[in-house]
Amino acid sequence: MNRLSSSLLRFFYRYRYSRGILWSAGVCSVLAVVLLAVRTSALISVPVGWEKTFNLTPAGYQVRDFSLCTSGLFVGGVMEADAPEGRGIYTAVSIDGGVSFTQFSKVSALPAPKTEARAKSNPYAAMSGDGVFSVVWQEYDEDASIYSISLSSSRDFGATWMPPVRLSFGTGMDFLPRVFYDDRRRLHLYFLSPDKTGFNLYHTMSEDGTAFEKPDQVAELASSMKGAFFPSIVYDGKNVYSVWQARGIQNDKLSDDIYFSSSSNYGSSWSDPERITSGSSSNAAPCLVMSRGRLICAYENNERKNWEIRFLMSLDRGETWDQTPLTVSGTNANCYAPSATVTDGDEVAFFWYDNREGVNRVFSRRYGLNDNRFSKELPLSEGAAGARFPLSFLSLKRIVALWEQGGRMRGKFSDSSAAPPKLYSSTHPEGGWSKSSEAVIEWQTPYDESGIAGFASLLSREPDTNPT
């Protein structure tokens, strides 16, 4: 089945005339679904919870360092795993928006560590508009004490993979890679390498996905700064927006802050870095998302001694930023690894993990961009095993949250709708007339995993009333 799906997708991208045929067939299918939905559409309501937990990765695979990319209904995840086939880089693929992950493939083997201190591989994934799925990761040479970056690509949506290519830029120490495809289907690579300040963020681009240009620095760091780390990058056409964590001297104290830089030419040149966090506390692990020209940056902050999740917003694509951050979670426990997704209802869903309950759990909270209000915090992960490193994306109007727990990738779908209740009446049965002046209307409560919040009824004597 996996091979059949990959073959259909390859046919779609390879033969341009097939797109018109498939599009016409798709329109007919959509019309049929719409006609059916008019009769049986679900009631859309305020989100009241999350569906039950599912396992993304199969049993027997000890997973770590998971990341994902999305393109339409395609979702590709990449991870390092200890598996029956050996330690290596593996991918999981969904072609239905994350509803099911039907393909689990090994991309490359990884050497067994010679010491107990295992170096992280930090894999990262990207998907092009014409169906090329690419992953990068770092490998550590224990004998030479250097990192290098490897790249592999699949042209059949993860069914088969090209042999890995070792990328060399002459620095002897390249790590923390990130890859992205732009709207021209060019592959962009970001990574860290040493420079005169310590470690800096570099960018390079490839026309064919294998040969890369000479890397350039994303930002010219001040001499007082000790490096740039953990970038989060958003592509919007030819415009690119980036935030990262950098260490420097602020108010005669060494601290970490979040910096912002942008490019209007696909990353060929960048604006001067701007520090968007303030104060003498440290700020770390930024996550950047975008919605209708608004940039939202979530990050960790330790101003109140424990790590909190905060966020800043820019309404003008990074020209100016809020001066006062908002706190997403200020529990007494340390909060880590913020992630964010913007819904189609102009809300930002934030995710993180903390140990307020004595074990690491993943939590979520939403913020309305129109009413500037927070929802309550909701725990997502369950069980005795600790959960960490949440990721999220929007699919089919539902948010999908994923996290590491018990050596597997687990997840949940947001529950924002319910099936319509079945109505009936003993005094006025459907399909017939009744002389009774009093009506009894009853309904059956539909099943819903997180429960029904409530029902509303409207009594009207106007035959053309159309309830909202």
C-alpha cells in the first residue's frame, strides 16, 4: 500500500497533464462530499479537549530527536532511533495530514558510540513543492572530535532514499543543521560553525539539492557575543524570518537573549541582528511562527528563577516588537521546549513540558489573536513515563501535537467538533402532520472522546428562521 501511494504521488508530480485530470476528478469528489456534508455536517463549537493518545512510531524503536515538516496533506518526520535494524536515522510519513503514519523507513545507519556519552544527531526535515523529501543530520567523529553534516533525499515520499552525502564546508565543525525549501524549490541549509566570536549561524543554498554554494553568515555578531544557537526560521515567499539564541554581556552580566533578523531575497542577505528580549534574565529556545503578517516568538525565560514560557509578537513582520512579553505558563516548575502553531481561527496554540506533577508532562494553552485572551492550561500526555519535546502542526482544521514519551513518538488531535445530535419527537414524528399544540423534542447525545460541553435550543414561530 505504501509503494502504491508513493507511485501515485510520483505520477502526479512527474506528468503535468495528469494534474488536470486528477484535479477534475478531485473537484467531482469534493462536490459529492460537500453535498453529503450539507446533510450530515458536524457541529463546529468551541474546542473542549483532545482526542485519545496515539502512537506514531512502532514498538521496538527507541526514538529521540524528532522533527517534522509539512506540505499540504504530506507530513514527514525524521528521528534518530535504536531499532531492530540498528541505530540510524529513520523517517515516518503520512499522506493524509497526519491521520495515519503508514511508512517507517531507515535513511542511514549511524555508527555505534564508543563511549557512554552519546552525541546527538539533531535530524531535520524539509519537503519541496514537487514532492522531494530531504533530511539532514549531524554525525560526530569521536577520533577526530569533529562534527559534520549529512544529507539524504527521497523522490518517492520516503519509500526509498538516496545514499547519504557528507557535506563539507572546510570548517571542520558543522552542526545543528536546518533545511527548508523555498517557493522556487531551492533547498536552503542553515548550520552552526566556528568564527571569531565562537559559533555563528551560516546559510547556504542548493539549486539541485546536492551541490551547495559557499556559506555566508546570517548575522555579523558583535565582539561581545559568544555565538548564535538554536535558530527558528520561517519562509514566506522570498521573505525569510529568523530568531536565534545568543549569549552576550547585558548590564555587565553574561546572559542569553533572543535576536531577530530577516531577509527579503531568499536569504542572500540579511538585516542587522536585533535583540528583541530585554532585561538581565536569560532567554532561550525560541520558536517562531507566522500568521497574516504577524510574527509570534515563544521562548523560555528565567526572570522569576524558574524557567517560564513567554512570547513576543510583531504586527509588522519584525519591523517592531512588543516591549512587554506575555507569560504563557508561570507554574512553579521549570517549563521547557516551547512550540507553537497558529490555527485557522486566529488562535496560537502553545505547547511545552514541565514537571509540576512530579513527572514531565506536555501541556498546551491557546491565545486568541483577536480577543487577546488565554484559555486554561491543559495536560496532553498521560501515564507514568515522562513526556518531553512537543511539536505541533495544523492539519484538516485540527491541531496535531506530537511528543517523545517512553522511547516512542506519541500524539493527539485537537477535538473541536462533535457529530450532530439525533433529533426525534413522540408528539410530532418526522414525515407526518400532528394536531397537537404542544411539542416534545428529544435528542440522543452523540459520542465524543472529550465530552459534549452542552446543547442549545431555539423556539421560533417564524417558518424561515435559520439558527446560527
